[in-house]
Amino acid sequence: MVSNPVQAEHVAKLLYMIVVSSGYENLPEDLNFIFHFEDAFYLASDHTYGNPESVLQEFIQELKVFK
């Protein structure tokens, strides 16, 4: 994922879709970051807010706790 930022964006979208389709009412607090990154990658790639590299680094940082 680190070597392919596009793949990281796809992972973020897949995680988001899984959470939303599974019912997110009982989502543990440590997984709330999933809601942020689906939008963050889009906004950064669209040059609306942030940049893709910083979003990628933030996403990787959030995922490190699950190693």
C-alpha cells in the first residue's frame, strides 16, 4: 500500500463501504477514522483540500495500530 497511493485510496473506500453496509451504529471508537479517509483522499486528489501525500501518510499512521 505504501508503494502505491492509489491502492491506499481504494483500501480507504473499501473500508468505508464495509462499515456503512455493516451498520456503523456499534462501530468501535478506534475505527472512526474510516469515515475521514474516504473523503480525505477524494478531496486531496481533487485539489480541494489537502494533498494526496499527506493524506496517505495520515492513513498509514492510523493503520499502524492494527499491525
